Amino acid sequence: MTTNFEELLQAFHGFLRREESSLTRDAATAIDWAMPWRRLEPKTVPCICHLDRIREIAPDMTQPLVHLLADNQQLLRWGQTYTQEDFGRDFLDNYGWVELFGTRGHFANEKVTGGFLILGPEVVYPDHHHEAEEIYIPLTDGTGWRKGEGAFQLRGAGEMIHHPSNVNHAMKTGVEPLLALYLWRGGPLAAKSTITGGEA
């Protein structure tokens, strides 16, 4: 069973090493990838239904990682940080993440967290912030990303998006869902984000 998880971890690491951003490469180099596997019970969330469409629309450069995640989706422990009271039922049905490694992940790491985020089509992830520094790399195209007081900007698959500690940020999908790789470091790795507003 661990073979599936190890293959996904290796693919995650390999994708980071190929990134052009020096921040991403430096972050990958700083991680000790010899992490112990943690046995977790699988758990699903409604948004994994979008993985079929994500497989269809992911560009060639992200296809190997996307297919590996989709092929193993039922073995993973998917989670949600928020409740219906935070953002409503529609958001929850179209939002979820899986922590591949970290304090709660399939591989134990107390210093950094890495995993995948899914947002369904036509979803706004409102302004929020957290102490941990965050790096996102979209694996699909067409999502709007906002940081600070700026406007939403469309970012493509493979682009590095950096959210420094406690800087407000938001995401907005269009007609297609989002799959993104993420890293958290330098703060509480399981903390709930602070919600700071809605769509501008």
C-alpha cells in the first residue's frame, strides 16, 4: 500500500524540482524528503468528482502528477478547513484538500506541509490570511488569484504564486475547476485561515 503514496510523494518532489522559480526550488531543496509514512484512514469530500474533468483539461506538463493523484484519490484522506457556516453549502461541495505530508499528512513532517487543493467551477474562495507562508502552483489553467489589495489575475498552470505570512489572498475559478499544489511553512501548519472579506 505504501508504494502508491511513495510514488505520489516522489512525483510531487520531482514536479517542484522542475519549477523555474528559485523560491520553489529552494523550498524543495530545504525539505527532508525521507519522511516516515503515516497510516491514515481514507476520507472523501464531494469536490473530488471534479478530478475527472481536471484530468481532461490539465496541460501536458502537469498530466503525470494529475493522473497519479486522480488514480489514488480513494486511498487519500481528503479534508476541509471550513464549515457551512463559514462560506455556505455550495462552497463546501466544491472545495477540499489533501495533505500529502505535514503534521496531519500521509507522510509526517513537522516543518512544512504540502498537498493539493481542489476548487470546483464558478467558486470564489474569499479573502483570507494565515501566519504560515504559502506557495501555490496551479496544475490547471484559468483561475483568478488575488493578493493584498490587487485585482484578480488569471494565472496559468505551472506558475508560482507566493503568499507571504499574513497577507490577504483570494481565488476565483471560471468555467473550469482548479487543481493546485501547495506548500505551507514558517507558521502553524494546521491553523484555520482568518477570513477577511468577500469578493471585490
